[in-house]
Amino acid sequence: MRPALKPGDWVLARPTLEGPPKRQRYVAASGKRLVPFEDLSGLYAPEAARRLLVETGRQDGFAGDKVFRISASDMIEVRMAVSPDGRSRIVDPKDLSSLPLWPYQADTHIRVPTSTGHLDLLAKDAAASQSGVVNWSTDADFLAQVVRSLASERAEDGAPKQVATLLLDHVTKLESSLSEAERLDPRIGQEILRSRRLADVLKSRDDLLQNFMNVLRSDPEVRAQLTARTEELAAEAAQARSETLVRDRTAVLEADLKERRASGEAEIAATLRELEAAELASMTARLKSAEEAALAGISAKKTEVETEVELLTERSAQIEAQNAAENGRLAETQQLLRTLDAELASRKDEIDRIVRIASLLQDRGNAPAEKARVPGILPSDHAQPIALNEVAAWVDDSNLLSAAGKHLCLRALTDLLSGNLPVLIGSEVDDFVALLAAAVGGARYVSFDCDPTVITFDDLWVRPASGSPTVLGEALAGCEREGAVRLCVLRNIDRSAAHLWVGTLADKLRSGVIPGSLLICLTFAEPPGEALSDALKRLPSIDTTGAMEKAGVIAALARSQTDRIERRIDMSTIEPASGPAAAEAAGQLLVKDVEIGFADVEWFCRLVTVASALLKRDAQEFILVAARRRAAAEKGDAPSNGKPGLRVIESGGASNA
């Protein structure tokens, strides 16, 4: 049977257009009636909701059916009407002592925007079953039931005494519940609140109070208790009277004592004034004598200070003269350094030209053909191997880096050796890369210039169209074939479609698909576009500005041929962190709500090993930042290619550009 609807009711339905042309109208075959809804679960207890809807009433003047949520899991459906005092209260059902409870379902709550604000409605599920009942009878009805129960039991001997015993037992249970629980149970709180309001009801309903008192007076035991209480009150009144008399007598004695004390204090004050006058005269004489002695000492000290000031003035003049001379020598030294810089630049160009000519002559000689090598990687037989735990000392001893540059160098080496893909920016990228190569790559590195033909991940390793390997592909083959360490720099990535493959490259490095001996970093010539910027936000970034020592090149040129700083990292010294160490690091991340996925366990162990060896005390902070960056990348989408709705993870082969 369809529920009766009236104007102003809300219905959830799916109407369709029916009828002949020009007379069509929207018709819904079925619908679900929506009832006004209000959430009162935020009140401190369901008793507060009962008090508001049954006793106090609401001032909104609402009339009609409405659903109220009274707790986190329960709600009631009632009919509201406006009372004579203008407040809206529950009028149906008649018996509020067993008001039905229905389970609250958040998905049936609908909020509809209107011109006056949002309107909350509830689509009640017809299949929902009643979850229980709640006693919401008024305080007057509740008390009337108690009085009627006592009146009906008057004829039985000891009935009031039994009721009192039951109430005392109930109070004992409530107190034990409150002492055992850590916080107040809502049901116990509801009973306590209702019990506290019974006094208000008794004051407002004289007939209930009179009936209740008549029932109590009819019991012999109650009369006996009243007699005993009267005697107690009389004894208390006599005690109070005696205390009043004692208090009055005490006040008289205290007044007399106060008067005598005042006269004694006046005499003592006069004596003290005389003593103060004599003592003041004596003290004034002593102060005058001390003042004269102090003035004499100050005059002597002033003379000494003036002498010292004259000496300091002469010394200041001498220091200023020395500073002027030193500034002149400093200016000459700076001019000499600028001259040396110019000479070094010209000499360097000549040396580079001679080296290139010698290389060409050697290639064209009759020497046997050498094995094909990676362009940009010259044989470096003089590079000494270096263990992982020795890298930090090598960086600290370097006089090519500034104090800030040493910290940046250790961060960059930690990212490279742990399988991350750092992005180098700033004005000193080339010098910084050369120093990284000297630290772990034997002072040699592969430079791969990206262009618009590098579109997919495979274009990094295989030339488009021709199928021949790129310098990066040759470097990868050398790492796999010879076990060599190769530092590779992908330059000008902003000139290619890097946003399509940079995420894949980072994943391959982190997962170990690309050998750990192939160390890769990125640079760009111009500020990247929006799509590439989003992809680079998931990678570590290092600003090289100010990393190099200004006079470091002079120190580098002053070294002898035997004093070589080139090192090649020994990859066998990089072992994953032990289980306890990795578990401790992961536990510290969990405390800060950062989780490590199962797929990143191997990378995380390697990160812990490298960071602990290179960064020492800063290792924990570095690991936290790297783990958060990785967690953010896992939660985000794949890098965008700049077109709506398209995401590229990895190409199936080299492009045909």
C-alpha cells in the first residue's frame, strides 16, 4: 500500500516523460517517501534528547513526522505538534514508555540544498527491523507510576520499607558501576539525570507530593523515623544555641583584648619613633663619611681610566694603519689571483687542445684496435678503489667543496648509491657532477644529451629508428658485462618528453632492474613544464649553488701527478642492512605514520646502509624524507603526459621519431 502524500512532502523517485505530444508530463511509477531528519547524537546523553523533545520542547514550531538520531547507532521516528506555549513536542505515540528504536544507516541520510540552506532528509528502509525500545515517558508520568505503586501496596505490611530497600540496592549498583568504569556509562547517566529531576517535578505537582507524603505517613515505621528525626533536630537546635552563647562571649572577650592591644601598640610606636630618630642621625653621619671615601676612590679610578683610554687610542691608530697596509696587500693578491685565473683558463684550453690532438694521433696510429668503449668514459687506471665507509672521510678532506657543498655532496652520493634518481639544479652543476665522478666513478662520467626524439623509456638505451645503442645503453652494457661503475648525467631533460619516462626510470633504479653500479642523475636547461614539474616533485632535488670552493681550482692544479684524488666505489662493500637494523629504521617510520611497502624492502635496506655510512647523525632524517617521498609517489597517480585522461608508465619499445 502506497503511503499517503500531501503537498510539501519530499519523495525520492525516478520520473519519466509520458503522454501524447504537447501533453507530456513527468510520471514516477514508484518512489520512496523522505522524512525530515535531525541529528541529536552530539548531545551529552540520549536523556538530553528526551528532555528536549518531551519536557522542554523546541522553539522551531515544527509539526509533523520527523526522524531524530539520538545516538551513534539508534534513531526514533515520532510525530511533533505545537503545544499551547508555542513549543514543539512529541505527541504520538501515546505510550512513550516503549518508544521503538531503529538502526541508523548513514547511506539513507540525504542533504538537499534549498534557497534557505540545506535540508536534511532520511529515506527510511522499509525492510529495516526494530532494534529495541526506549522509555521516554514524561517525568510526571514516571513519578505518578511510582506513587500509584506505593498506594496500591499500602495494605501490605512493610511495602514502603521494601520499596526503600530496592531503591537503596539500585543506588548501590549505580555507585559500583561508576567506581568500576573508567568513564560514565550513558545508560547510568540517563537514570541519574532523571532521578535528579524528580525533585523539580515534585515541586511543580502538589497533588503528587501530597499523595506521596500520605503514603509515607501511613506507615508506622516512617512515623517512628519522623519522631526520631524530630528529637535529633531538637538536640541540634540546643547545641546550636549553646554554640551561639559561646560565640557571643568570645566576641566580648576579643573586643576587650583588642582595646588593650591597641593602647600597648601606641606606646610601643612612640618608643620606636624615638629610637628611629636617634638611629637616623647616627646613620646619616656614617653615610656622609662613606660617601666622602667613595668619591675619593672614584676620582683615583677616573684618572686610571683616562690613562688607559689614551693608550687604547694610540693602539687603535696603529691597528688602523696596519689594516690599511693589509688591505693594500689583499687588493694586490686579489689582482694576482684574477691574473692567474685568466692564465689558467688560457693554459687549460691549450692543454685540452693538445690532449685532443694526441688522442687523434694515437687513434690513427698502428696500435692494435681497442675494444669499443662508451663515449665520454676514458680508461682511468690510476683511480683507486674506495669502500663505502671511506667515502664520507674523502668528502670531508676535499678542499674543492665548501662547507655546505660537502653536506650536499654526501646527500647526492647517498641518493645515487641507494638507487634513487636525484635532480641537480643550480649554477655549479658541471663542477658538482665532476666531483661526484671523482668520488665514486674514477673521475669519469657519461653525459647523455636529451632531445625531442627521446620520447619513451626505451629511447634512453636504443637510438630511435636505427636501433643502435645510445651512450647510456653502452654504459649499461659495460656495467653488466664488466661490472664497472658508471656515473651517467641525463642533461636537458626538459627538451624531451621526460614526463613520460622519468617515473619509470626511477622505479627501475629503485627496484634493482637497472644494476646498482649504473649511477644516474638528471639536469635541465630551462624551467620544466607543468607535466614534468609534477613528475620531478617525486624525486630528490639538490641545488648546487655555492657548493664549490672558489679557490678550489687553484688547489687542484697545485697537486702533483702522484697526489691523485680519483676514486672508484667498490660496490661489494655496499651490503643491505641487517634485519634488526632495517626493522628498527622501519619501526621509527611507523611511529611517524610512514609505511614501507613489501616491494620496497630491498631498496629500503640499501638506503639504510648507505645513509648510515655517509650521513651518520643525519641518516634518520634523510631516511624519513626519502620514505615519505616514496609513500607520496605510491598514493599518487602515474606521471601525466600533459593530456587529459592519459597516463604513460612504460613504453613497449623505442619510438619511431
